[in-house]
Amino acid sequence: MKKQKKIPKSERVERNHQEVRELYAQLMNSHKLAYSFSRTSIYEELAEQTGYSTKQIQRILNE
């Protein structure tokens, strides 16, 4: 078996954060017409999909 090259933690974190930003953009686009959706409910939906807390998601999106 070939040893897999370990991806640096900073790169893994950046990939995960990018995924959160992309999911957020998708959710915002899908809920454009549904203004009744609050940011909090979108953060909660993202948290459910990614495993991050809503506070972590807020921090990631504000980077």
C-alpha cells in the first residue's frame, strides 16, 4: 500500500471553510424568494449539513 500524503491542517481547514461558504451561497440562492428565512435558520441548516456550530459558521462566513 502506498502512503497517502498528509494534507496540512491549514489546507484542510480552508477547504472545509470554503465548503461552508459554498453551501451558504447555495442556500441563499435557493431561499432568495423566501425572505421569511432568517439568517439564523440558514446558519442552523448549514450547521446540520456540516457539523459545525452556528457560531463557527458565523465566524467562517465573516472571515
